[in-house]
Amino acid sequence: MNHPKRLLLSNLAWSQEVSMREPEFFTEMARGQQPRILWIGCSDSRVPAERITNAQPGELFVHRNIANLYTSDDGNASSVIEYAVHALNVEHIIICGHHHCGGARAALSPPSDALPVVNRRIAGLRELAERHREELHAIADFDERVDRFAELNVIEQVRLLRESPIVRRASRPPQVHGWIFGLREGLLMQLTDMEEAQQMADMRDAA
């Protein structure tokens, strides 16, 4: 049953289990954080960053929003990125989208009168869809079209972030990567850094 009380009870069980297994875990965690990776992902409840990467507390600095967007006029996202890059000195930024993305689907559909704030949020996404109109309309199946657009969106956000002043003025600019999460397979796939992506594909084929 999905209820806040269940979350509290699960937290209690987790805390007790971790304390028994690693008595110094929470003491060490309270001393500070030194994540090497900033994760920019979608708010979708099916794509929790730590869960799908099996990351431990302290490994990822996480920002999530609808459709994993970065825009320079978004003070929330920009402040997270600035802190990660210039205070935490992260070495990598991963922008991770996912197939079956509601934000991508909404951008390819007529605006909803019930969601005016969301409509404003994804206005840039609609413009991106228009720029890729020919490729997207060549995909007959709408679900497949949504998935491809989710991938194109990740690639665009990587481009925007790589060109952003926040990243470019860093003394050691972090590497920016674009990933997509396949909900059907539970696998992360690289959309940029194609040489490394091929190596990962070879490892999957060999497994």
C-alpha cells in the first residue's frame, strides 16, 4: 500500500540495517559530501537515479525536473549546476532521460488547459520537436516517436549544458554525458560519447 507511513517504516528498517552492517556509515556521511557526478534526470517516479544505478548515498548529486531540461533562465536548475560545478567540483554531469517520458509525450500533443504551468515549462521542448518535425513524423507509431523524441531531447540538453557559461567558466569543466533509460529493459544507454557507448554495447553482448 502506497502511504507515507510505509515510507517512514521502511526508512526505520533501512537505518537500523545499515547501522548494524556499517556502524560508522552515518557518522561519515554527516561529515560532508564529495560526489563526483551530477545527475540531471526526469522527475518521473519510475526513474530514481540511485536505484537504477545502484549508487550509494553520497555518490550522486541529483537534480530532477519534468523532461530533464536545462535552460539558462531556470534558476533552480542553474543553481544546482553552479553549486555542483564550482563548489563540489564534480567531474561528470549526466543528463538522463527515459523512454515513455510524459514530458516528451506532452510536447508532441496539444497543450492541456489543465496544465498551464507545465505548458510554459515545456515550451522549449515543443520548439525542439518542431525542429525535428521531419524525423519524428516519419515514425508512424506514436509511442516510438515519443521515445525517439526523448532521446533527441537528451542530446539537445547535453549541447546546451556544454555551451553554458556555468560549465565553460569552470577551472576544470566537467564532462557532460547524455543517457537514456529504457523502461522495458531497465538498462541505461549512452546517446553521446559513442566510442564508450560501443564498448558498453560489446560488454552487454558478451554477457
